[in-house]
Amino acid sequence: MNEITLAGTTPSQREEPQEVTSPGQLTMRRFRRHRAAVVSIGVLCLVILSALLAPLSPYSPTEQNPANDFQPPSLVHPFGTDDLGRDVLTRTLYGGRISITVGLTATFASLLLGVIVGALSGYCGGWTDNILMRITDAWMALPTLIFAIFLASVLKPSLWNIVVILSLVFWSQYARIIRGQVLSL
């Protein structure tokens, strides 16, 4: 007795149904195959965790102890001490908290500004697109470092002004990418 065939194939020739995978699953599979990326994420997580756990250090980042100045690395002070006797590891961990805060906040702010300008430009089109993209082009033509130094000299020194400066310097790249994506829809 002949077996029922599906589209001219025998049961042994048919392929098993493929497992449906989402774009997120495909991304994670590709990411896990890239060893350098996995190691980098591990190091990044370790740095963030260390910065978050900085308050658990037995030393204050600001407390001075001149009797312990310039101590070499040891079990008590793994990175040694500075000229005022402060623990360098503790100061590094607290400094990491500030660096991570500035980096994430500036990236988010520049991304937000870039998404707004790029989406508005791509969606509206016409003269709005031309004006916004010419402003973006002019912004991208400015020398980044010189512009950042200029803004730093105009604004008062503060943590949030650094975030503003970095956001204003880097928003244009996001705007170009988002505009292109909106136009491709």
C-alpha cells in the first residue's frame, strides 16, 4: 500500500518542521557565539556591580589619614593609598559610580534628542526634513572636541553640565540613523 504523499514527497523526504525563533532569540544566539562580546558583557557587569557595592567598602572615599600616605598595594589597601592616606580602591569605586551615571544619562539624553529630530524629519518630510537635516549636517561638521571644550568654558562646571555637553555633541548621529529607519518604513 502506498503512503500518502505531500506535494510529491514521501514521508522520509519531508523535513521536520523548523522551530520558530523570534528576532530576540536570533540575536541572543549570535551574541553567545561571539566570545569577546560575552567576556565584555561580563566585565561590564562586574564594573557596574563593583560601583554599586562601593558603599560596602570599609573606608571612606574622603577621609584623610596622613599617617598612611603613599602606602603600596597590600591586603589592607589593594590599590594602595594616595598622598592624603585615602584608600585608592574605594575612591576608584566611587568614581566609577559617577562615570557610569554620566555615561548612561548622556547617552539616553542624546538618544532622546536624536530620536525626536530624526523621527520628526523622516515622518514630516519636505521642507521640515530639509531644515532639520541641514541643521544636523552642520552640527556633525563641527569639530566634536573643540565644540565640547567651548561648551564647557561657557557653562558652569557641574556634573549635569557634562551630561548636557555630551548630549549636545552626540545627538546628530542618532538623528541620522533614526531618520533613515523612518524613511525605510
